[in-house]
Amino acid sequence: MQIKKKTDIDAVLDNFSSFAQWDALGKKQYFVFPDRKRGGQWTLMHYSGDTFSVHGLGEDYRDEEEQFFEERQSIISFLWDHRSAFNSAVKLVMEKELSMNS
């Protein structure tokens, strides 16, 4: 599940549960990947109703609150801008799952 073209992002969002973790308390799926621009991490979250949000956290910063994406195009732009870090993190998760299932 890699982002090579902008059109790949729709498939990533539609199949978010295939690589994301489940937060039972928050009732959301989430995926953590590096924030290479600020030297921390992003947590991308998916709530029921196809709502996505993101939160950044690092050693020297912490976003005040989640940023909710009002339009699908906004989440597409965000993931396109951070596709390299996102792809690396997804690859690691998928490799880990393969080794556990072998």
C-alpha cells in the first residue's frame, strides 16, 4: 500500500484498516509515521463516518489539538506532501506482519 501517484491515496484511505491500529478507547483507527519536517511523528486517525484527522508530536513540539480534514482533498494533499515518510512506515508495518505470519 504505497503512494506513488496522487490517485494511490484514495486506495490508501479506503484500505486504512489494513495497516492501521485500533484505539478502542477513542473508537478510531490510527497510524503513526515520521514527521520529517519537524523531527517528530504524525498520528493519522480515522473515525467512523470517513472522518480523518492528524496530530503532530515531537521532542520540541506538540500540536495543541487534532487537525480534522474537512474535505477529502485536504487529506490527499497532506499525504502527498508526506508520502515518503508515510510509505516507509507502511512498508515496515507490512514487513513485520509478513514475518509474523511466516
